[in-house]
Amino acid sequence: MNINANKFAGSSAITFALLWVLCSIVVIALPYQSMGIMGSMVHSDMGGLQWNMHIGGLVVGLVAWSLSAGVTAWLIATIYNKLL
């Protein structure tokens, strides 16, 4: 079964965009709790740090993560289809 690489890439990019926006909302709403969770995820003490949230960073991160996810998904699907 072949995977449509373009559809898989698009759906991955959209999914990452939604997750990025959701994550940004959580960080804005619960900055201290988010920092604690992020510290646990990377095995670090992030207690002395703070978030620097602004619309420019949100948009740049949204575009960068969405493009990265789309390209990665396209590459995975293309390689998978070639290995069949």
C-alpha cells in the first residue's frame, strides 16, 4: 500500500501547526507550570528561566515547525513507498 506523500506531508504540517498553537496557548495561560513540565521533559531545572512569548515568535515557530513536519513526513512517505 502506497502512502500519498503530499497528503501525508500536508496533514502532518497541519497537525504540527495545531499543536504549536495549543502549546503556545498553554504557555501563555500557565507559564510557570509549562516551564516545570518542559524542565521535566529535558531533565533540567528550568526554575530560574522565564518564557519570552510574543506574536512574532509564535508565527516564526508556527511556520518553522509546520514546514519541518511537512518536509519530514513527505520524506518518510517517499522513502517508505520506494522500499515497498
